Amino acid sequence: GQQVMQIPQYQHVQEGEDFTTYCNSSTTLSNIQWYKQRPGGHPVFLIQLVKSGEVKKQKRLTFQFGEAKKNSSLHITATQTTDVGTYFCRTGGTSYGKLTFGQGTILTVHP
Amino acid sequence: EPEVTQTPSHQVTQMGQEVILRCVPISNHLYFYWYRQILGQKVEFLVSFYNNEISEKSEIFDDQFSVERPDGSNFTLKIRSTKLEDSAMYFCASSAIQSSYEQYFGPGTRLTVT
């Protein structure tokens, strides 16, 4: 699978602050997905981005796919304690199974 | 809401022993996957399975590993002669169609090799 670099590795925020995690690749990506894993839990699918420059929103979450399809971001507005967990990007080519997860960003939200 | 189930939730085994991890994918799904996550690390793809055969596998999935769909509902991962470094959380996932990247993950089996 294609390699992706995810930053930051950790992010601590106060409740109500915004949070952004980035996924970067040196090569063009055909698509990218975002997953969330709560502490002690399993990955849960959030979204898939396919088109160049695509922006999708889910309530307080905004997902973007770069124009060059080499990077993506997940932005959370006004974080809540329920947002804690690790956010992974995942990408790959036409190989649906052999997809590569990023290292993940661990989000901690302080009340 | 349908979900993927996995048993056991925790398996402790001695080095060199064989273990079988079990998964029941969502009933109308056709594509099945195994992943592993070593504590504190990222999720790693092991194998995908469709139509009773392996579709793809990673470098991790060597001869020590095998998968099987013994009946219409279960999907198993067998690890022969376990090693200490096999200790990890093993996740099963399934998806409805091949073109869907939306994979549903099970709660995982924590394997501890002593």
C-alpha cells in the first residue's frame, strides 16, 4: 500500500478548542478514508474522500482532500470529551483490502 | 444495527502453541479481512478473503497464518506455533461489496503469547 505520514502524533486540547489532524503522502492517492478508534475500542469508519479538493462535513467534523490528492485533513470544531480517541487516515490504490493506515493522531480533550 | 463479532475477547497462549481466532462477519457481507494492532501502534492489514479464497495478503501474513470460512457464518484466523511478537489485538472486518472502503470492524481479540 501507499505510505502516508500522519501528524501530529498527539494532540491535547481543552474542551471547546478546535483540532486538526493531517495525512500526507509523497504520491498521489486514489482515495482516502478516515477512521476513529476510541481507547480500547475498534476502528470505526467515518468517511471516504475520492475527488480532488473534496470537502465533506459530518456535524462538527470537516474532512478535506487536497487538490493534488496528496494530503487530507480532518478538522473538529469545538471539541467535546466524546471526541477523544485516535484518528487514523487510511489509503491505498485499487487494492481494497491492502490499505495502509497512518500512524494515527491521539486526541485528548480536557474538560 | 448489525455488527461483526469476535471470540474470544482475550486469548492467552504459550509460545509455540496454535490459536484460532473466530469472527462472525455481518451476515450479508461478502468480503472479510483480518488486521492486527500491536499495543500502541497502528493497525496493520493481514489478509482479505472473498469467495472462499484469499484475495490479498500482506508481508506479515506468512506461512504461520491461515484463514478459513468453515461454514456460512464464521471466518477464522489460525496462527500456528505462536511467537512472543504475535501478541497483539487482532481485528476482523467485513464489507458488503468490493468497491466499498467502508469496512466494519469487530471488537477485536487480544492475543497474549507468553
